[in-house]
Amino acid sequence: MECLYVVQVAGGPAEMQPPVQVEEFTVQGTAGEPIQLPIAAGPATGYVWQLEMPTGVHRIGDGPERQVDPKSALGAASGGRLQVTAQAGDYVVSARLARPWQGDLPVRIVRIRLHVEQ
């Protein structure tokens, strides 16, 4: 699935943004236990993950920082993976990586199917 965004700069012509491919993942977990999502907090680039979570799913503190290969460390996500807890059930969590002042222009979109067992 692709999303195409049109950006209108004040007083200027509309600019087409390249389509953002929606990535899809399936994650399994146990009710009441921390569940790591397949996305991590990144370096201080101005981009942050904006999560849309259904009722019954709650974000908790991030997991431990990840070790990053020094050869690819520049700009790599080195923070811990984002974590949630949830009641038993099936959910869909949507995550958009964007600058807070450009929430409608994500550079990455991830849809996570979350299956939580009792």
C-alpha cells in the first residue's frame, strides 16, 4: 500500500512528495507483559514515532538501547525498541515516523498486527 502526499508551501506551488511504502509486521506477546514493537527510538534527528493504538493497548517505557555497528551508526536508530502492554486479543497499531510539526508527512509508516495471548 502506498500513500502519496502533496505539500503546499505558503505562497508557492504544490510539491509532490514521494510515496511512502507501508510496512507490515506481525508481533505476538503475552497479556500484561512488555511487548517489543519492531521499531526503535532514533537519534536526535527531529523525527519521532507517532503511535495510533486501539483501546486495550498502552505504551510503556522503551526497551534497552541497542548495539549498533559503528560502520552504520551515523543516523541509525540506537535507542531501545518501543514497547507496549495489552490485554489478550488481536489489535492493529499504526506507527508514523514524522517530525512533530509535519505529522501529515511521514517518512515511514508501519502497521503492526499484534496478537496477545492470555
